[in-house]
Amino acid sequence: MRRSLLTRRLLATTLPAALVMGSVSSTAVADPMLARNLSSFGLPGGIDTPTAETLADGTLGASLSWSDYARRSNVLFQALPDLSVVLRYSRVEGINDFRGEGYISDRSLDLHYQLLDEQGWRPAVAVGLRDFLGTGVYSGEYIVATRNVTPAIRVSAGLGWGTLAGKPRTIDVADEGGTPNVDDWFTGGANPFGSVSWQVNDRLSLVAEYSNDTYLARYSNGREFQQGDAEPGSNLNLGAYYRLGRNYELGLYTIGGETFGAQFSLALNPREAPYPSGLEKAPAPVRPRPAPAADPDGWSGSWSQDPTAQPAIQKALGDAMAEEGQILEAMALSANRAEVRIRNQRYVNQAEAVGRTARLMSRALPPSVETLVITSTADGVPTSSVTLRRSDLERLENTEAGQIAAASLLSDAPAYAEGMVRSPGIYPRFRWNIRPYLDLGVFSAEDGLTHEVGAQARASYEIVPGLVLTGALRQRVFGNIDQRGPGIGLPGTRGQYYTPEEYLADPALETTPQGVPRVRSDTRMYTGNSSPTIPELTLAWYAKPTETVYTRVTAGLLERAYGGVSAEALWKPANSPLALGIEVNRVRKRDFDSLLDFRDYEVTTGHVSAYYEFAQGFTAQLDVGQYLAGDRGATVTLTREFANGWRIGAFATKTDLSAEEFGEGSFDKGISLSIPIGWATGQPTRDRAGTTLRSLSRDGGARLEVQDRLYDRVRESHSVRLYDGWGRFWR
């Protein structure tokens, strides 16, 4: 089989590097080679150069580095045990663009893949792509090998291309970025680089490295810029890094012996929570049933003929569940079988809610009840049922959770079940809260870091099961996210914006010069309001027409910029990793005061979606359809979720808009992050903190932001997600 040119280049450089480094020692190392510190580019490395190290699987990291050459903000995610991904926002000093401010703001993306871990005589070997989707200021590729010489000393050596070889690539001034320049990878000649790391003690490490980076930027129009004040005085860089606690690190370094820099890094491992065991109250233990001779009436089942028995049992069980942060919505009870429908309001893992409910049922039910059915609900709709025998619950309480999982049965919950009695006082139900809010803007070339702080009041009124009225009211207090019109977008006007007054006065400006409706590029027109705003006001109806089909219809002010009607249907069997969905929305653009008025733009959007849950918490999602600007295409999303509730994902959207019509970035892409609040506080809660990092807000590939789409609401109690967290059944 004939190998591609890129494959031949990799093979020609990876094997010699591995063999050279492999000759250093033959001592076997069992543990994976984890990074001692992050480089100024946010990846495992020395100071500027990479190493073949990785971080612990699932680690989320961030670093800030400052020097005369650049200020870099890096967000790192260890997506797989071998794959590291970095999204970077840099202020590159010494380069002038259309603003003439003596620096540029640049976004870039890196991939780092460890081909081999250290084993025996063999070093760890990694390959990487630096700045392969940006404009190319830091563009370069590398092959690197790393070896432990002694327990304290670690050596790395590699070959670099592009900036890593001291041969910066020519940047096309017309390039909008966002498209990988595959033809440039591993071309232009390579040069060696290397580093030595000495772990002085548990906290301090010292690094020396040989780097080829000249910090030059060349453009296709013939202009050349020296980043910083001058080219590095030598190829030798030195650094010292000091670890503060388990998650934080400070570093000082010198580049070429003349330029000094500083760095702050943090790394959070989802498997290393500040409170690994949580601070929640221990559950009530399983209560074994008495011998038949000790309670003949209870074992006979005659109690079930008493009309006062179920109301009394249901109230006692509901009160006990309320103390556990759960709602007993309904119950069906017979002499040998009990089914409860529960709403989990406290625990991130549904398995913990199911396990605590099972214990409470063992304490509240008469001894003749052997079959326990626990049905989870979401928005008043049943999603799945766990059926187990009470005798198994009593027998397996002090064993590992896997044994009770094997003894239980997960099934689809029917929409309607015979004999279910709704608990009194559950509906209608009113809830409200007032909390501060913080909106952050990152990775903006013109604005840098922006913020807005204020207060938000939020309320929901559940009229009957499945019918929910929700609203929110916001009041800005302070911030630097002010109202601004979109970019002018004409030749020679890069970096210039319409004023809000100009934009409001001319409706024709709500279409870009390329003919694309401004559905997201005028987002800043919705900010800076000193008066109260209504970010959301909706009436939603959730239903379940069959055992495996769920539906949602939402009407009202769906999000900050759009209002209308959204309808969704989802097919999701409880024991299937596959789900299929369809969504159709008819929406109109809201006025910029975010109150009750609308503008003229109206559009129908919709998508057909497929979801699949893989091993290790990965979920793939494909959405195909029409977006807010009327463009058609597809979005691919890959999300990884850990048993403790961390979710980190990446997405990319490509539509029928050309790169010129889309604008800078060429297509939409970004990273999403959602972390349970309970992970940091130790207190059980379903509240989450999340954000989406995208370098640009463009009109192409823009999707409606509807709250509580069905898939994430339903899947929590279905097989893959439920059993991923089943270890908490006995918590």
C-alpha cells in the first residue's frame, strides 16, 4: 500500500527520534509519563518547546504567560489519555495590522498526540500541530521524544518545522483563518530542539531548553515584523516552576538570556474533586424485613385492602424523600409490588437518587412488597424504570454496586401507568430565585476580555405535569460589554463598527455586504441595557406519546435575540445508545431592548439529529438542517462526560455559505464546558456552571438557543449515563 506524503514524513522522523532517545536507558517505567509543567503555549513542555508528556486523562487546564514577545491565554483539555487540545488567544507584540497599535490579537488551536508512552528502553514519543487553524503566526509541527534518565531528570529531543525550526511560514494577508493548511505541514526543513527538566523536590522544577524560534512574522505582502523588542540573543532558554498545592503553578523564565517572562498555570482533574466523597448526609440504611412469624399481617398482604394504607405510606415515603432532595410525584401500590415516580432535584448522578429511593422504600413499605419499581421523571414526564427485588436489595447492600446493577432491570417507562396516584400538593408548583450573574467575553481580537455583572430573578410555575411557565428578569449593574453595532464589513474598514444609532437608522444594514442576514454578528446590540431585560419568557409542554418517543413544544421569548415557537420530537429507548430527533422552529428577531417588541426578520429553522453514546463517556451528535441565517449544513459535536458530571465538548459547523460570505474563521467552531457546582463545593446540587468558547460570533451556522432540549433531559436516567454513574447507587 502506498503511503501518503504526510505519512512518509512522519515515519521518517518519528522512528529515528524514538531510537535515539531509546538508547539513553533501559529502565522500565510503569506509570504514564505525566507533565511536570506547561509550556508558555499551554501544552506539556519546557518553556517554548513541547515534550512527549501528557496530563491525566480528562484534565482541564489554563495558563497565562507574559513576556516582551507575547501575552498568551491558553485553555487545555486532555481529551483522551493520548490527545491534548489547546485553544489559545494571544497578544503578539511588535506586529502592526490595520489598527496600527503595535500588536495583534491572534487565535490559534493546537493538537498534541502521544504516539508511544515510555516503556523499557523506549521513550515516550509525541507528534503535534501548532496553530494549524489560525492565521499562522505560530504555525509549526513537531515530533518529540521524552525519556526519564533518573527519577528526577527528564530529557526531551525532537525535530520541529515552521516556527519550531526557526523558519516561520509566510502568512497570507487575505486568509480569513479557520482552514487547515495541510500542504504546509512538515515542510520547509526541520531543525532539532530539546529540553532537560530537573525535579528538585515535590514543588520546584528547573528547565533548560534549546529553541529555534526567532519570533519573526512574515506576510505575503512583503512586510516582516520582529516580535518583541529584538530577536532572542541565543537559543538557550531557562526556567523555574513552583507548584502551589495540587492544582496551581507559578513560573519564571528567560528567553535567549535577555527577555524575561512569567507564567501562571492551573490544572483541574475531574477525578480529583476537592471533596471526593462529597459532604452530603449519609442515606438511611436498608431495613431488613422481620420474619413472617413476627409480622404475619404485613407478610399476608391483607393491609392492601385497607383504603387508608396507601395514602399513609405514600405520605411517609414522600416526606422521607423530600429530606433527600427528591419529590415523590406519584405511587402505585399493591400487596406485592410498589412503583414510585420520582423527581431528582439534588444529585448529579441519577443512580444515587434511585439508590436512596430504594433504601427509603425498604423502610416504608410493608414486608409483603417484594417488587420495587423506581421510575425517573423529567419535567413531569416518565423517562425510565428500574425494577429490582427487595430481597436483592437486602442481600446486596454491603457489596459493590455492580451486583445490584446485575440484579436490576432497566426498561422504558410507560407514559401512563394503571393505578398511579399523584401525591397531593405537588402541582401546581411555583419556584423562584434571585442570583447574581456574570457574562464573560473571551477570545475577541478587538476587545480582549469583557464582562458584565448584574442580578437575575428567575421563576418557574409548573401548572400540571409537563406544562411549565418559565421567566427571567435581568438588571445590569456594571461591566464593559456596551452596546455596539456590527462590523462594517466593507473593504478598508476592518476593525470598524457601526454606531448603534447608525445601525438602528438603516434597516438595510441588518444584512451583511455579502448578503447574509445579521443573525448573530449584531449580538452586541443586545448588550449595555441599563434598564431591566427579559432574557426568557416561555410556556413549554413536555409529553410522551409512546414509551420511546418524547415531545416538546415551547412558545414565547425563547432566548435573548429570538422569540416564537419551537417544536421537538425525540426517539430514545432507555437501553439504546442511539437516539434520533427532529426540531422545527418558527422565530422572529427580538428588539434590542430585550423586552416584548420584535423586529422584522423572521425565519424557519430546523434540524434532524442523531446522537450516539460511546464508551468512556463520549457522545457524538450530528445535526443537519437549516440555521438562523437561512444557510443549510451540518454540525458535528463530540462531548465527553465523566461520572461526576463534568462535560467538555467540541463542535464544528459547516454550511453552504462560502468562506467569503461567512467571514473571518471560515466556519463556526468552539468548545463547550459544563461543571457541576457540587464538584467544587462538595454539597449535592444539580446546579451547573458552563460556558461556550468560540473565537468569533458569526452569522453562518448560528442555531437557536432553546432551553431544556429533550436529549440531555432524557438521557440522564437511560442506560449509558445511568450505569456510568451506578457506582453511586449505594451513596
